[in-house]
Amino acid sequence: MLEKTVVEDAIDALGDVLEWRLTAARWEFISGILGRMTAAATQPHGVALREATVELELASPWRINRFGDEVKGPPPKPVRDRVNQLVHTLGEEPPTRDPKGTANPPQDPQHPGQG
């Protein structure tokens, strides 16, 4: 069974992806990382998922910033679908973001306000 912290970190990173604006080439690169995360999510240990999560975090547009006039856009539908599938596979909802970008954990419907 995957460690809770590994799953939480992966879900947090996946939630970030949906807010990124990248070029088509970068989305293709991200799609490859998501493929590795998908494969890792089915493994009983968390090593591969942890490594893929770190790789995803390092690919963040806030870490890699290239200048130029390349067109950037939101995640394409296949990327959004893969993110949603991974979140579902891992069993949690990604945290929402407030307007300042601060992560808000998902709410427990049985205990509102206790995320």
C-alpha cells in the first residue's frame, strides 16, 4: 500500500498541473511524466510514485521559465483526463487553491471545515 504522504504529495502536484500554462511541447513532456505516475500508482511501494512526483514538481512553469513568444495554454484535454484519472486512482481530491494560490485541502463532507 502506498504511504499516505506519497499519495498526498502526488495529488497536490497533480492539482497544480491543472493551473499551469505551457507550450504544446511542454505539455507533451508533462504527459510522459503523468504516464510514469500512472504506472507507479499501481505499484505497492511508493518509490516510483515519489520519483515521478518530484519530476512533475521540477517541471513546473514556476521552476522553468523561458523567454520568447511561444504560445502557452492550459492543459489539453488528454492531460486533464490523465490528471483526473490519477487523482481518482490515488483516492483523493486535489486541494483547491484560493485566489492567493494557497492550497486548501479537500473537505470531508461528514466533517465540514476539518479538511
